[in-house]
Amino acid sequence: SDIGSQKERVVTEEEWLQKWEMGNIGFHKEQGHPLLQKYLDVLLNGRSALRIFFPLCGKAVEMKWLADMGHSVVGVEVSEQAVKEFFSEHSLPYCEEPVPEISGAKMFQSTSGNISLYCCNIYDLSSSIVGKFDGVWDRGALVAVNPCDRQRYASLMINLVEKNSSYLLVTVSYDPNKHKGPPFYVPESEIQSLFG
């Protein structure tokens, strides 16, 4: 599969933080993603009170939507601004505490306890810190991860899910020679090899 010039492309943590600071967040969806609504039954699979993971969550409105349905939501986001905006935009009171296992990391938790957002590099997380999940909503994470880090990312995701979990993944299809990304083009063949 030819991913064109994207294979070598690296977007730094600083660049992501700058996108949030500048408000350059075209990837954020105010209304929530129609594909999550469409495939919600697949994610939930008849189950209730699930633990659902949002990798590179930003301030995704779906986190509150799922929490309001009785699920426990955990997200990870490198931008503290994004995390704080999520809570303020939904008028959710929260507390903030350090994550002892990760230097400099913070965890922001809604007072109700059903939304926990880790502010750190996603690769610093592990199941010993955040536990395992029944479902993953990956709307813009795999396509945002640097192509050279995809294997590492997929291994982490596989490590974070329970055996009978559901993983909803959204990718974008386009000619990678015409757009440098992100979002990056991830061909279906690569998704198969990453997640099996």
C-alpha cells in the first residue's frame, strides 16, 4: 500500500498543543459524530454500564452523551486546554489530581465520577493505570497518530481492551500524495495487519 510521502511525516506534541491554543481544531465536531449514533448498538452490543475509552479525546461531546447513558468514560488528551474546555462547555464540575505513575500527568474527573480524562501523552498510559475497557471510540486517534507510531498505538489499544470489547474506528480515505496529513490515510490492509 502506497501511503505516499506521509510515511515519514511526524507531528509533534507541541504542534498539537498549538492547534488547540490557536483554535485550529477543525477536527472537533460540535454535534457529535453521526457514525457513533449509527453504530452505537455495535459498540454497546446489548450491554450497559460499560467502560468506554476515548483515545486522543480532545473535547469530544460524545463523552458526555455516553456518560449520560450510564457508561463510564475515560479519555486521554495531551492538551490540558481541551480537557478543561470539555468540562466548562458542558458545565460539569470536576476535580484535578496528579497521576503518580506518570511524571507531570494530571487526571481530571467529573464530580459525578463517570468521566475521567487523563492529560498526558497516550503512550504513557497502561492498563495498570487506567484499567481495561469494554469499548473504544476511535474517531480521530489512529488517523492522527504519526505513521511511524501506528504499531505502538495499536499494541497499546489491544492491551487496553477486554476480550469481548467492541472497537469502533473511523478513518478517512483519500489520495495520500495530495494531502500530507493529519488526518493520515490508513489503508484497510494496514488496519487488518495492526489489529488482526
